[in-house]
Amino acid sequence: MNHRLRSRCLALTVALGLAACSTVYEPRYSPRIALVLDNGAPALVKRGKHTPLGLFGGALIDTVADDPAALELAEEFHSRNAIGFVAAMIGIAAIAATPVVLAASNCAGPRCEDPDRTPALATALGGTVVLYFGLLYGMSSQPYLYDAINLYNDHASELPPDPVTPTVLR
């Protein structure tokens, strides 16, 4: 009985999680950029073309490439995401290495009466600081995403027009 209840709860949780990251909104065709969710992941829509934002947001750079001011903000967004991710991974690796450092420095002498825990403590503390720096620096990239999109959209009327698309006459 208990196993059946757990299975149902797990199935309900998975179903709700999958349903929570979907949208049916489709922006109208426009030279402006819209930010939408495609299969639970952020995507940019410009002139009807959906482009996944990607892991570090590199697609934003390509999408706003014809506006120098927006391009500068998009590059800052990408840079902060990448640096924050790398720093967080280094912090996680240092924290994960702490037990190894502790084991290696635990018996510095032949009798192990006075273990030196300073290297392990420094590794754990340093890893935690680097991890939090990476997380915070990566999160600080978000305003640059919205600023790049908004600035691009403000200048969209000044950009060259779309090529003429043929229309069907009735």
C-alpha cells in the first residue's frame, strides 16, 4: 500500500513539473525580440524564428548583433553567465576535494596525535567563497538579458526593414 502511494505521488510530481514549464503563447511576426519558453527552456523569438537561449545565453549575441548598444549588453550577459558558471564549478570541486585534503593531512606525523586540519578547512572555506561568488555573479547577468532585449526593441523601428515577403491575393 505504501509503495503504491509513493508511486502515485512521484507520478503526480513529475506530471506537474512537466506541465509547469510549457506555454502556448506565440508572439506575432515582428522585428522585435520576445522572450518565451520552448519546452521549458527560455527562447528568443524574432521575425517568427525561435532560437533557444542556450546554456550561457550566447544566442542573444547573434539575435541582437545588428544593434551595437544591445550587442554590448548581450556580451556582458553571456560573459557573466560563463564566468559565474566556471567559478561555481571550481567552488564545487574544491568543496568536494575537502575530504581528500583532510585525509591527506590528517596524519602528518608518524603517530597521528596532532592532525592538521588547516588545509582542509581552507579548502572548504575557499571553495564555499568561490561557489557563492560564481552563483551571485551568474545571477547578476539577468538584468543584462532584459536590458539587451529592451534596448534592441527600442531601436527596432530604426533597423533596416524586413525583405518584402510575397502575399497571396484573394
